[in-house]
Amino acid sequence: MKIIIIGGTGTIGRAVAQELSTRHEVLSIGNKSTNLTVDIADSQSIKSMYEQIIKLENFTSGIDAVICTAGSVHFGELAKMTEKEYQIGLNHKLMGQVNLVLLGLNYINPKGSFTLTSGILNRDPILFGASAAMVNGALEGFVQSACIEMPKNTRINIISPTVLTESLNIYQDYFRGFESVPVEKVARAYSKSVEGLQTGKIYTVG
């Protein structure tokens, strides 16, 4: 399969690329450090990314799977949050991933798949995580509904991991008492989504 990973330079993205690249052709896309970049908060940037990909020699036959492990949200005290802070998650992690699907339908091959990323916070909240929880819940609702309308037998799933073991040194103060999960285990959930046959599923990891 020809697979693209948006957010492929991040901790999860790198692990997913390592998991899948032994069996498939994988193209990792970042927002700065890769040859091909994208700003998922900008729909024109997303469209330009797809147009550039299908001009690549190895992708002229189209894209078989789109994975997104990218998405920014604002963490902050609820009483001090404003619409501006909420818009960060709405524009980037939520609509960024939704637009990757909507625009990607023009480039995905029949029976292809989209795999998005949410997270644990809408089912197990933490302090300062109201925006992240809202966005995660919206993404999961989108996937469960969109799956019944996907054209060309295209599938769509979403991965919802808990805090990564590799990231505990940064986030442990927010996730006291949580069981972390190694990134390799999270990567296997993306493999299940891409290489399996299920659609409309929320794969919780941890």
C-alpha cells in the first residue's frame, strides 16, 4: 500500500512509520522538517499537499491510506479560557483532521482508509483539558457518523491513546495515576486500522 502519515515526525508518527514501512511504502509529512509539509489548520495547505503527493513518482496511482497523528489544542484553566484558546483545537486538531478526510476523498483509492487521532481525555478528563476533551469527542462522533457515508468503499477509524510512556517525563504532572502505554503498542493500533477491514471504530489504547 501507499500510505501517508501527517505528523510523521512526532513520537507517534515515527513509531507508526516504523511499524508500517516494513510492509508498505510510507511517506511521512511534517509541518516543518520534512521535504513535504502541511499546515492542517489551512485547507489550502492540505489541498496543496495532496496535489504534490500524487505527482510523486511512487504515488501517481493514488493514495491507499491516510494517517493523521497531528493536532494541536490549548490546555488551560477553564475560568480563564476564551474563544481564542478554544479555536486552536477546533481549527487545528478537529477541522484539520476533518478536512484531511473531506479533501482526501478526491485522492484516496477505492477501498482506501483514513485513520485519525483523538485521545483519552474525553473519556477520562484531567485538569486543564476541557478543550482537548471537547475536540476528541467531536472527532470520534465524526468518524462514527462519516463511516456510513464514505464513498468508494473507503474506511475511516480513529485511534484514542492514553498518555505515552515515552512522554511521561513531560506530562506526568497532568496524568497522575494513569497507566501509560508504550508508543509501539499505539502504533499497532494504527496498523490494525490500516491493514484490517473495520470501519467507524474507535481503537482505545490504554
